[in-house]
Amino acid sequence: KGLIMERVPIEFEGYRINSIDYSVYEEGLSEDKDKGKLQVKSLLTEDRKNAQLIIKTTVNDENNNRKLIIELSGFFTVHDIERAEEFLSVNGVAILFPYVRSVVSIITSLDNENAVVLPTINFTKPSSE
């Protein structure tokens, strides 16, 4: 018998890197207040059938005197338009974040043998941090 597939509430269509800002600084000169913050923004079309999820984060690698600010957009087809925001904020971020982690690791490995590896995050549980 064939595999029965249930329709998913949101469908990932791909991602783009919006911006990468990589800089090296002299020891002791970084004063980054946004270090480690994950900013997430979702945009829906008027008919709520398509969405863009934007993730921006700042990585401050003080051990190697470098900073990376990265912003990625993920594109989704929305099948459950009534609960679109809910699915985007949990499932969408969980789908897109591994791409953020990968880009951060790749970019930081080009300049130094110590690539930055962002931790995995469980987006289904409220953060205690």
C-alpha cells in the first residue's frame, strides 16, 4: 500500500541570506549588547497563503575577536491560514534555524580554524534564559 501523507500546516520553499556583516576587532574593543539574541519577524501575504520568516542574530566570538551579524529569510506556503502565525513562530523557526547555524559555522571557519557552532534550540518549549 502507498504512503498516506497528511498535509502539513506550512511548507518550506527555501531560504535566502539577506545580509552578512563579519568583522574582526582588536582585543577588548567589543561592546555588543545584542550578542546571542535571536530576532524573528514573520510576514504574511494579504491572502495569508504565503509567508516570509526573517531571522537575525549577532554572534560575538570574544575568544577570536570577531563578530558576525547575519539575517536570513525563509519562504513558506501556508496551508493552515487560521493558525499561520503559530506554525511560523514554532515550526518555521525550527525549520530555518539550522540554516542560520550552518551559515555561521561556514563563515567563521573561513577566517579561523575555530568555527563558531551555535547551539541547537528547542523552539517548542518556552525559554528560561
